[in-house]
Amino acid sequence: MTGVKPLSRMSFAATTPEEAFPVLHPFFPDARMSASGAEGFRFDLDVVDAGLISTMRYRFASPDSVATSDGTGVVTIGHVLGGSVRMAAGKAEIDMTKPFLLPPRPFQGRWDDVHVGGLTLDLAEVERFASLVTGREGERLAFTGTAPATPALSRLWTATVRTLNRDLLRDDEAMASPLVRRAAFGQVALAVLAVFPNTHLAEHDPSLAAGAVPVVVRRAKAFMDDNLGSPITTADVAAAAGLSLRGLTAAFRRELDTTPAAYLRAGRLAAAHRDLVISDSTSRTTVSVVAHRWGFTNPGRFAVAHRAQYGVSPRDTLGN
């Protein structure tokens, strides 16, 4: 299984608008900004680019600054970490007190000193993921709101971003795995679809005829068994079976009393166990390497799952 492009990290600081604006251009290519002057100006930027996902944190200290941009073609979600900013799309004010989705159309902002964290996903990839999850192939994804509808959804988004930043993007070894990177994208994309109102969110999945259930379950199982070492997600499995993810999950529960995600995880756990058993104790193979190879992002949780399934720790299994 081949690796993927390493994470790209960048940090930048500027004390004049002339230094800062060209650096911002790749992230906001249509942005137009103006500042009252260089006095008191400070711009700090930290970016982690993981291909399908990029995250950034920036602080903009710039008295009486104004910017316009366009969110078309990307999905960008931010949250204010400090200071204050006002933002609007046309006459519609964007609520900056909670996680906010930059609208896929022109918008404008005004601030004096603000610290913002956020992440960006490619809209086409999120649209593809949404189609696989819901079974609505060929339909465009459109977001109908810029804020989570409830405090619980705000907390869900905050927890998702925290996991991404704290547990995944800091771990270059884990993110070198295509399985881990694709799983990270799927986790974030699913949260985006669940948290921010959109045209796919409330669509009811077609019902599944009972007579077809065994066939599609066998098809899904075969696809997962053949692709345990590939960066597939349960949405990919649903597409291979010819169902929406909701329909496939219902079929698995009905036939196997489990879920596609649990079946895929169990298959990868079994593959990791085999690798541990056949590994030469004198080689450079480690438990962490094997865990990441099969898409387990957290070695501690991998160890718990392995012990629960096989009654022994991965460390004690290695080379035995």
C-alpha cells in the first residue's frame, strides 16, 4: 500500500499589509482587502495542508479593516478564537458567536483585531461524499444556512475539529496512511453535512426491498473483504452495493446484527492481528506501524480493541 503526499505545514508573520495580502491570496483568491494603514498592523498565519483537508489559524490585528471574498467552490468553516469580526453575505448577517460556514457566494467582513481558526474542504469532494452517503447521485449539494441549528450541533462540530487538530494532524506517521487520511476526510465531511443545513440533509432514503437484502449485503461484504488495505469508507461500500449508506446500514442490521462500519473495522483489526503474528520480532515493525497501516489512528484504542477481540495486547502478539 503506497503512501500519500506528506502534510504541508506553513507559518508566516507580517507587519505590513503589503507583506500579508500576497500570502493570503492562495487561500482567498478572490479576496479584496483594505486596511487603514501599517500602524498597529499584525498578521500571523499557521496552515496545515492534508490534501483533502486544510486547516488554518490566523490573527489579523489591523484597525478598521474591510474585506470582500467569494466562497464559491470550497467549503470553509471557521470559528472566532478571540477578538471580534462582523461578516455578512449581502444583507444577511453571519452569526460569528458559533461555528460559521462561509457562504458559497460573495461576502464581506470588517474587523479591528480578530483571531480565527478554520478548515477548508473541496466542495466537489464533499458533494461526492454526500451523494454516496445519501444515494442522491448527480445532484448538486447546496448549503442553506451558515450556522449549526442547535447548541448540540455546535458542540459536535467543535469536537470534530478538536479531534482532527489534536489527534490526527499532529501525527505525521498516522496521516501518511491513505486509510487514515481518507477516514479523516470522511469524518469531517460527515460532520459538515450533519451540522450545517444543506439540501441533502433531510432527504429520505429510498426503502430497500426485503428480498434484495441478502444480495446487497453479500456484495458489500465482498467489496470490504477485497479492499481492507485501501482507503475506502462506508460511503464507498454503499456505492459499491448500489445503496445509500442509510439503506446499507439497515440491511446489515437486519441480516447480520451489525453495521458496515463495524464489519469494516473488524476486518481491518483481523488483518492487523495477522500482521502482528507474522512479523519478525527482530524487524523494525512496531505496533504503531501496523495500526496505522490498517487505518487505526489511535494506538491506544487499537490496543483496547485488539485485547477485547483476541484476549492479548498487540505488543505481546508482535512476533509471536
